[in-house]
Amino acid sequence: MSMSSNQPVFPPVIPRTGIGIDVHAFAAEDQPQPLWLGGLFWEGERGLSGHSDGDPVAHAAADALFSACGIGDLGTHFGTDRPEYAGASGVTLLAEAARIVRAHGFEIGNIAVQFVANRPKFGPRREESQQVLSAAAAAPVSVTATTSDGLGFTGRGEGISAVATALVYPAG
């Protein structure tokens, strides 16, 4: 088999991985929002601003799925130009992302998410969050949390960031 120098040949790669990153600032004090994080409502915590519910964990998970499949990103599918997604639950977006991924011929192996924030204290609700997100994706979702030791916007308490990876493979 000959290969021209301007046409690379890539062997099939199974499985595929993707990465997603999402960042949301805390809502202004004079425009309070509920905090949705990891698919859960956090009573008494300051919420995040965003077009939908502002859940960076669910959003990063959905973005990682799209990345793994090479089918765009969160903005492609749920962008601010789509009024039907204004205020949408991150869990709903993750479930729809999983549906879209499967419609493109992929199955989900797993999704792993880590978020960076000073609060809320996540450990006591980790299992609950993982169950909610795993049910939405119909696949295993693990969530971890860390701080940035006072550095950057998360360290100053200005917002929350999340990074996710996803593993997908061709269905069938």
C-alpha cells in the first residue's frame, strides 16, 4: 500500500476519548441564583450564572462526550442561540448529549469529572451526584472535587471550573 505524503492514513482507534471544560462565575449578589452542581441542588449556597442552570460538572461531562465523538461541542448543540435551553437542567443536557452520542453510533464507556471550587463541601454528596449523573448518561460517571489552594478565580471564590474526560466506542 502506497501512501502519499499529503494524505496521512490513520488506523482505526477504538475506543475514543474526549475532554470537556466548563467554567461559570458565581451570580451577582443582587441577582441570586440557585446552585446546581453535579446534578444536585445545593440549598443555601450561592449559585452560578449561565444560559442554562450553570452546572459546570454536567456541562463538562456533556462536552467531553461530544469531543470524544468529534461531533462539535456544548455550544454546537445547546448554545445561547437556542432559547429552548435557557434555564435547562445540566442533567437534562447530559441526558440529551448521551442520546445524541448514541444516535451518532457510539456507546459510552465512562465519564470522569473533576471540579475546582472552595465550596460546597462535596464529599458527603458525592455518591448522590454520581448516581444522578450516571442515570442521566446511562453510563458510569465519577466526580471528584479539589481546591486551587487559594489561587486563581476559583481560589478567590469567583466561580467554579470543571474538567471531564469521556471514553466512547463504536456501538455494535
